[in-house]
Amino acid sequence: MEDPGLNETKYHHGNLKQALVEAGLDILREDGLAALSLRACAARVGVSHGAPKNHFATLAVLQAAIVAEGFRQFAATMRRHMNAAAKDSKTQVMASARGYVAFAEANPDLFRLMFSMERQLDVYPDLMPASREAYAVLREVTQRIAPDSCENPVHQTTNETMLWTFIHGFANLKANRQFYTSNAETGKDPELEDVFPKLSYVELED
Amino acid sequence: MEDPGLNETKYHHGNLKQALVEAGLDILREDGLAALSLRACAARVGVSHGAPKNHFATLAVLQAAIVAEGFRQFAATMRRHMNAAAKDSKTQVMASARGYVAFAEANPDLFRLMFSMERQLDVYPDLMPASREAYAVLREVTQRIAPDSCENPVHQTTNETMLWTFIHGFANLKANRQFYTSNAETGKDPELEDVFPKLSYVELED
DNA sequence: TGTACATCAGTGAACGCGCGTTCACTGATGTAC
DNA sequence: TGTACATCAGTGAACGCGCGTTCACTGATGTAC
């Protein structure tokens, strides 16, 4: 619990595993995916380059741990936005969506890595529960916005897919600064508020 | 115009620049982004590793050319799907969207690279017109599906953004096999047809 | 409470690898006369 | 039509770099007695 002095150098780090993951998150944010390596993470933590091997056998394993932590922080960001908003369902959907987009914008490389690594969901056991944690927020919010339609589990899934698709698309284009293309005339990026409430769902029928 | 024999080795390649770009596209498809290097492209073409320098000063420049060619092929794929479909507007929108998704699924790494490099739109002059070529398809299709609303240019832009956001989100999640998460119960990936027609747009007002 | 010893986590030198880059070269092509 | 020469495109050896990985080591910690 006690944090050792910042300048204190100890032979045993004490929390190297978690520190390497956080170093990885920082590197992704500051220097991008290409800069992510075992050696770079070790250097940022201030440990010799051989040290990570004790906790992560390969770079891929460290990446998986970083992505898992990314999903947890992603879910936390959405919940934080949601909890700070008014309690009506429309506002809560909007708030969690804003959290989704804000996270993507703040961590574009991590976001890209998170959503391109899940193919290996089976290989790294940490990954699945972490990504489910994020998906659970989306599921909750979908149920809140369309409770009747969601009584049918197939419709529930369809509703989730529609909501996710839209939010994910927006977050992606926003994080990658793609709207620059669409509105070079106005020079204004569309905001989620401009576009999201103008969308409506056809009620699903049995 | 005449294609030299396949096994004929010539000192001067004759079309090395374009050949390197196509080698890059193949490498992205077959081995992924991490495998893309000047040396790998040269090797695939069957040319010495120093040769690309005569056409592409750095890897970044070659990447930009690959991405530009990617956008051109992307636009062509959408148009091909569109032209093969019935001529009513709804079917044409659906068809071009299917082209969008199909391209992303067939070239996930290229697709990712295309939509994460555009930040450097200004640096590589080829990039902007190529990406606009793809965006033009989306614009046409938007006008066709909501001609009244699109008389107002602000609404036109909003409509484009909504359509793009949805299609791009779906293509992204599909290409990255993300729907595996959402419907582990059913084990079935949602299809564009299941989800896209269930979406409707609120008419925009002045 | 003290000593011996096993275990564990981090060190630092060394290795091979693929990469981008440089450079003197050479083969092929095109142009001037 | 033929010759000389400039230009251009591709070659292959060499360099330094950061990377992952190995390995004998050493400092710190925990446990047995």
C-alpha cells in the first residue's frame, strides 16, 4: 500500500507487471503503436530490458495485457460519463456514447489495437472478460432505451448491434480525424449531438 | 503494353513503381501491416532491396502510395457493387454499402491503414483526391436516398455523416470480427441486411 | 533471535535478425551528331 | 546507319539501429530450523 519515494531505486520493483502495462498505455498514447516494444516499456519503467521477461513471455502477451487493461479503462470511462449524467434513459445513452467517443479520441492507437486484436480472444484469457465488461455497458443502455423491443433476445441483439455500429463508427471516424474529408467546406467536425439524436430506430416486430 | 514473359528477367523492371505498390497491397492482405517494409516489397517483386529508393524515398512515401491505390480500389469496389444492382435508390445504397463492407473484410489491414493515415492528408498529395473518390460514392448515394433533405447543404452533410458513420462502423466491426463478442450465444454474425434497413432517418428540418 | 539456504526478480553483456540507408558499381536506354 | 556519351534504373556489399532473446550473474526476500 505504501508508495516508496519517487527517486528511491530498489532492486525489486515490487509492481513491475502492472507498471509495464501502464507504461505501454502511455507509449501508445504518446508515441503510437510502432513505438510499443518490450524494451521501450522496460526503459520507461526504468528497469533493465531483460526484466519484463519475468512477467511477459513475449511482446504479444504484454500487448494482450495492455489491451485488456484498455478495455477495463474504456468501460470505466463510459460508466463515469453515464453516472455524471441525468438519470433519464435518453440522456444516459447519450452520455455513455460520449464516453465511448472521448476514450477513442484520447487513445486512438490503443483503441485501434483493442479492436483489431480480439481475433485472438481465445489465446489470451484476460481479453474476453475485459471486452465483455465494456460491452455490458452498451447492453444495459440498449435495454434502457428500448425495453419493450428488448424482451425478445433476438431483437435485443439487433438493437445492440445497431447502437454499437453507429457509436463505434462515429468514434472511429472521429478518433482518426476523418470528418476532415467530409466537410472541408465548413471546416467543422460534426459532433455526436448533431447526428446521434437525428437517428431513430424502427420498432422491431416479432 | 506488351507483357514480357513471366520468367524473363530484365535488368530494368519497366514498371517497378506500380509493381511495388501492388506488392505492398498483397503483403498487407497476406501478412499484415507489421510485415510491410521496403525490403519485403522489393523481395516480392524480385528486385534488389536498394531498388525501391529510386521511386519511393522512404517507407512512409510508399505507404502513402499504397493507401492512395487502396482508396481507388475501394471506390471501384463500391461502384462495381452499385452498378450490378437494380437501379432504385434503396437498392443502390444497400449495394454500395455491401461493397464498402466487402472491401473492409477482404483487406482488414489495408482498411485500417487507409483510415488511420489520413491525418497526413496534406503531406502526400495523392491521398486527398483518392480518398475523395471514395467519398464521392457515399455522397451520390446519400443524395439519391434523401433528395429533398439534401437540398440544404448542411442537411446534406449531416445525412452523409449519418450514413457514413453507420456503414463505417459496421464495416469496421465486421472486418475485425468483433461481432463474435456480441452474439456468442447464437454464434451468428449479423449481416448488413439484418440491421441496415431497420434504421430510419428523422427528416431534417430547416 | 540468529543463521543457512532456496527462491525469486532484476542486471547487463552478448547474439542474431530484419530493417532503412549509403555508396560505388554496372547494365540498359536514349540522345546528339 | 553508326558511334560516343549522358542518363537512368537496378545491384550488392556494408553500416548502424532497435528489436527480441539468451544466459550467467547478483541482489533481495522469504523460509526452515
